[in-house]
Amino acid sequence: MSEKVFAAVDLGASSGRVMTARVGPDVLDLREARRFANRPVRVNGTLHWDVLGLYGNVLDGLRAHPGELASIGIDSWAVDYGLLDENGRLLGNPVHYRDGRTAGVMERLRAEAGDDLLYRESGLQFLPFNTIYQLAADDLSRAHSLLLIPDLLAHWMTGETVAERTNASTTGLLDARTGLWSGTLLDLVGVPPGLLAPLVDPGEVIGRMGPEAGNECGHRGTPVTAVASHDTASAVAAVPASGRFGYISCGTWSLVGVELDEPVLGEESRKANFTNEGGIDGTVRYLRNVMGLWLLQESMRAWGNPDLPALLAEAARAPGLRSLVDPDDPEFLPPGDMPSRIAAHCRRRGFPEPATRAETVRCIMDSLALAHRETLREAARLSGTEVEVVHLVGGGSRNELLCRLTADACGLPLVAGPVEATALGNVLVQARAHGIVGSLAEMRGLVAATQPLRRYEPSADTGRWDEAAERLR
Ligand code: ADP
Ligand code: LRH
């Protein structure tokens, strides 16, 4: 059979979706079976993911496709996990990475262990919510096993207990060179090795849909295949590129960097706070987290969610490079009143405060474009690579203003799309495991040949951006 249908379960920080795709040597036809909001819930002062609500939506989404599925793959945002007791029961709702429980924990561990050791072992950007710091803040006394979100859902579906490697690479507990759990790092936070599951690679079949989940969604017996279960790893796998490219996986976060064969673990990279996350086929995602469209999402929430395309059109007409923020300032990480924080940040740095919603949005777009440029240049410099074209994938690729500004700021052509790169990366890894496509290059070629993409040429005037970068510094 030359075509098969696969399902991608893709849980982003702002929304989840179940997509199905018909895949053949020249076919990649992606359809949405179900989309649902992913709304964190605060209870007793702790911000949680509603993981059972998400799981229920996933099963509903799979049920919405009554036809045969060759396999199902699951990806989600990184770092967060569920703990199971010795009977396999979930010990409470997973805590959201934006929860405040890790305040001060990273600083303490860094002081105790030393940045050098932490970075040499894990190669990870120092972010306060990395799993390693969450674990140091957690109560593990009744925990028998720890599963990252996609592995948790796969466990409920199949009964199998695994840790998919690309997502495991975001925990801060994996050795960046060997790709194995690091005894040194586990000891450091007092995590018993038995808490973590055996590692699997994208493309390995985890198990089959068991009776409970299978009867609920109508796909009993269907294989569940490990994909690049870190959503960013799936997105990068589906970047429709060949040659020397940089990528921006742009949704709630902008993940900005380059693809490498080997990690970069030196001092300069550590000081620049770049991450070496695991990609497909042993590649390294050398990137930095830029705060991303979270700034816009939280502003929209504060404003009661007005019409986004209309607001972006107004922002496009507002004066550019007038008010700027450093989007990566930790003050922007927690949920809360974003427009006020942006205004205060501008004031502190000597920029005019945005006076209208459109000006606030323009400030966010200019600031993100500038951060995209700075990060990409730094990634290329530190890894000794050259970038000739920027690929921007994810929901942000629908934002024409951001794409245009990013192309201008970088002074490089930018290819926008696909919007659903993550789901495409998810199904393509399954399709490869089930014999439909070949190499990573072939997977990317199939995306380029079948998905709508849009190219932005940079304007000649990069001097304005150099000057803006200088002013922000
Ligand atoms: P995540 O996977 O992190 O939840 P997505 O990749 O789904 O994020 O991207 C969501 C973002 O896409 C939204 O926050 C929004 O800024 C952007 N987006 C969605 N639809 C549009 C649109 N029609 N125009 C511009 N931007 C959009
Ligand atoms: C994007 C993402 C990112 C992580 C963050 C927690 O969805 O997975 O790569 O750093 O969420």
C-alpha cells in the first residue's frame, strides 16, 4: 500500500489538536479532527495543566476519525511531567512550568553544582522551569515513576512506560553527549534512577492502543509510535528546508536556532545561554528560547480577546521601532497583566510607553523580530555555521507583520510556514517508521512540495535594526 493515514496528537501550550494525515511518497494531506483550548487552572495557589481534560479531548479527537489509522503519535510542550505512584495512579495534576514553585531553585542548584558542570553534562539553557529544577522543588516521596506529558498519554493508551529521547533532552537530566540519563545530574537532585523510564527514539513503536482507551476512541489495537515528542523537535523535523538554514518555531515560544550534528558545550555558549536539545536522527537543536507570542497571548487575554487580525493590521500601521522591550526579561514569564508590564519595561528603559493596544502590539512585534535576529546571529556565530535563509514555522507564520519584520531585522529571506509544522513532523516520523518516506531530507522535501509557504524578502534598510539593537542594549 503506498498511502496510509496517521494521527498526530499535538498539545501546544495554548491549544491542543488531533490531526490526521494521508501520507504517501508524493502525498501529505493534513486534516484537523479536533482542536481544543489548553487552559491552565490555578488551584490553591498552584498553576496546573488539566491533563485529564486534555486526554479526554485527545480521545474525542481520535474518535472523530472512524476510519483505520496506521498509527498514532503524540507530542507536546516540553519539561512538564506527571508522577505515578506504585499502583500507576497519577499523583496530582501536573504543575505548569510557569508556576512559581521553582522561584530561587535554579539559582540554588547553580550555586551548589556550578554552571560549568550543569552545562557540560546537559548542554541546556538555564531556564527556571527545566525539569531538573521542578524536581528539586517537588515532593517525590510517593512517586514511583515520572513521565513527561506525551509519555504519560502514551502510557494511558498502551500501558507501556517509556521516555522519548528528544523530550527527555529538555529535562536537564540527560547527558548531551551520550543521550543517556546522567547519573551525575540525577544524584545532584536526589532523583532515584528508577523514577525515570527507559529511553526510546522517535520511530520506535511504543505499544498498541489497549482496551480502555481503544474502546473509548474506537482505535483498539492501533500502534502508538514514538515521534519526536518534544513539539519543537517535531516542528524542526518538518522545516521545509535544504541547505544552510536557521529556524524559528514560533508559537507561545519562539525557539530560534540552527540544526547541528554535535552539541556546542563551551563556555561562550554557556554564557550566551544556548541550549543543545535533541532532534530527530541524533541531530542537535542548538537554539535559545525567546519569550515568543506569549507576550501577545497574555496581552490579548488582558484585553478580553479582541479580533487578532484587525489588531495586527492596526499595529502594522503604527510607527515602528519606537518602543522596545527585551522579551526575555524574566518579569514576562508568569501569567498576569502583560500590557502594564510592557509599559513599565519601556518606561524603565527610556522608551516611550505604548499608548494604545495597536502600539503595544507593534512594540511586541518589533521586539520579537529584534530578538529573533539577535538570537539567530548568535546561534550561527557560536556554532560556526552560516545561515542563508530563515524558516519560520508554527502559528506565528500566520502573522504577516511578524514575518515581514523578522525578515527585515535578520536581513535574510524568510520562508513562512507550515502553520502546523509540529503535527506534520509528528506524522512524518510515523510515516517513516511505517515505511512510507525515507530520509529526513525526503521528509522535508515532501513538506516543501505539498504545503503552502510564503516567502518574504528583506528590505534593504537593515541599518534601522542595527540602531534599534544598539538602543535596546
Ligand atoms: P502553541 O503550539 O505554542 O500553542 P501555536 O503554534 O498554535 O502555539 O501558535 C499560536 C499563536 O499563533 C497564537 O498565539 C497567535 O499569536 C498565532 N496565530 C494564530 N492564528 C493567527 C492569525 N489568524 N493571525 C496571526 N496570528 C495567528
Ligand atoms: C514549546 C516548548 C519549548 C519549551 C517550552 C516549555 O511549546 O516545548 O520548546 O522550552 O515549550
